[in-house]
Amino acid sequence: MGGFMLFKRFAHWLLFALGAFVLAVLLLLAMETGMLGEGAQTWLRSQYAPIVPWYREHSEALELAVKWIGAAFSAVFAVFAVYKSYYYAEFNLPDRIVDYVKRATRRAVRVRRLLISTLFGASIFEILLPSGPYAPSPAKVKSWLRVRRSKRVAQGLIDTQKALDDEIKVLGIRKAFCETQRITAHLVQGLQLSSEAALMQRNAEAVATKREKALEEFEKALSIRQSDLDALQFAAREAKLMNDEAGALSFLTRMAAAAEAANDVVRRARALRFQAQLIEERGNKKGWDEARPILVAARDLLEAARNSLPGRALELARVRELLGAVQIKREKFFAAGQELQRARSGYDSIAEPERTEGIARVDALLGKLTQRDDEPDEPGVAAAPPVLLWGTHVNPEEVEVVGDDALGVRLPAFSAVTVVERDGGRALIAKDGRVLGRVAESSLQKLN
């Protein structure tokens, strides 16, 4: 585009020369017709009188030359018109903006150096700590700024700070928009390479090359914006496919931190779940013990978030499902049952296809549960009675449920509930695997 900018400046000079030529011809015409007086007319005729005989002798050749010159000018202006339409085409707008901003920036820098050098001394740019700082009076600065055009430009920059701040803000938004588009292109390219690698199972070397290129695309996206959550997640995924657990965990740690900074609870919990999944897949007790607190932290984050948060319900169900699976491997069967029952209840409230697929996975894990040799996670804490998923009792009428988490909640009539325990005429009930609270035992009827 720099060549076109050069041609553009040449076109400006060409138009200037043409304008000067037209003005000169008009001036000669005015002198010839006597508009500028008889003296000017007589002087002009005395100047071209010697060449009149020569013109009459070569008039045909001169007229032909004029025609060729006219045709050449027409061709030049035709080319210029085509170039102008190309130059001002929409697809050249970014290059024109870049060229304009570069020229404006160079001009502003020249003005800045002139302003600062004049006000504070030429050595201000060469010496870190001047021994005798020069501080001119405000009156002198004000009068100096009014002398030359460049100084007026500097004064204008000082006077329009608010407008400049607004322009910087707009440019920042535009920059973020362009960065997002570029990141998206890198992500699409990386995912495409990763998909191609999945189809090349027989050639291990080609698969490795494809996966390295895919990871490079995700890293290019991160070089544009280090906190992009999608790029961090896909980079971790690709590192895991390359059997680089340390690299994957590093990306996921960065993802969790970036999500926390962006106040994105769901993505932060997801990053924690992915970390726990990688650690759990090591297949040893140490890994299972390390994965559990990470999943508990993710669960607590989601439980503390508002229910209307997009994606919260599904992510919470997935966290509880994985936590239940980890607890089974740790032989904490009761804790596993609680998490899995709550995960099933969570999946039950989610749209398809996640609902059916999630419930099927949880039911498969529930089928593996046994109660032998079960111990609580914390020493000295008695295990609570198991909560069944199916109902054991029903309430013929609407009843109030009393408990720490259900104060004042009304249970609709004919709700199938599970009686977990009885105590002094009060029954602790649960529904869909979740403990609700206590009701009067007399308000319940046993199901056959």
C-alpha cells in the first residue's frame, strides 16, 4: 500500500501543476484580449511576434503535437480515475486509516519534540537528570504556543485532552474487536488441525505433527490475548492429547486464574473440573485424593453462585458426577452416593441431550456402589443415613417443611418423598436425592 500512497502524493503534484498551467493560460488570454490594459497586450504581442512566422510554417506539426499531448493527458486522468476508485474502495479502508494515522502520529511527535525542547531545553531528551531544570513562566508558555502553526497544533492537543481520551477508548474497543476476530481464526484453524489429526491414527508421526501445529495455533491466539478462556481451554485439550499432562495443567491453571479475574464462576469451576479429571486419570490413590478437594472447591463455587447463572446447573451436575466417581475409587461409598444422587437430580432439570446422557452415566456409577468398608472423609464424623432416589411416603395435603435450608417452604400435596429418619414425631424427608427438611410424621402416608 506504500506504493499507492506515493502515487497519491504524485497525483497531488500533478494536479497542482495542471492548475498552475490553466491559470497561466487564463492570464495570457486576459492580456491578449486587453482585459489587463493596452500596455500588457502590447508587451505580450511583442514577445510572441518573432515566433509567428515559425508557427505558420510548422502549424500542422504543432497541432498534431497538441493532440497527442491532449490524448496523453486524457489517458493519465483516466488511469488516475481508475486508481482513485480503487484507492477509495471499502477493502482499502484499513490501509488508508493506517496511512493517515501514521502521518498524524509523525506530525504529533514532531510537534511534541519541538514543544518540549523549546520549553525545557534541547538536552531534556538526552540527559536523564538535568542539573539545572528550566521552568519557564506560564505567561511565556502561553505566548509561545500562539506563534507558529505547529505550536497551535500542540496547544490544540493540550486543549482537547478529553476528546483524545475518547478516541483512545474507541480505538481500544476497535483493537479488542479485531483481536477477538483474529483469535477466533486461530482457534478455528487449530481445531481443524486437531480434527485432521484424529483421522490419521495409523501414522503416528503425521498425527504428532498435526497436533503440534494445532497447539501452535492456540498459542498464537494466546499471544494476542493471554487471558482468552477458549484459547486456554483448547490449548490444554491439545496438550492432553499430546500426553503432556504438565502442559495441560499449566494451561488449566491459567484458565482458572483468568476466569477468576473475569468473575466467570462457571468457567472457573470448569477449569478446576478439568484439572481434577487429569489428576484423577493417573489411576492411583494419591491422584484421587488430590482430585477430591479440587472438585469440592468447584462444587462450592457453583453452589454459592446464583441459580440463574447460564451454564451453572449443567456444570454443577458434571462436577458432582466426577466427584462421585472419585469418591467411589476412594471407597467413600456413602459420600459418592450423595454426590451422584444430587448429580442425577441436577441432570433431571437440564434440557436434552445432556439430560438423558448425564442420567445414564450417573445410573451406571450408582450401579457400582456398595456400602461395605465405607468411612467418612473426616475422622469422628458419623455417616448420615443414605438418601434413596425413589419415594417411600406421600403427603395427602400441602405441608410446611422446616429445616436449615428450607424454612417456610411448602411441599405441594401428593409429593412422593423419602423418609430418611424419624425423631419425636418429626420425619426428615428428601426428594429426588436431596434432603429437604423435617415435617410432621403424621402428615405422611406410606406408599405400598
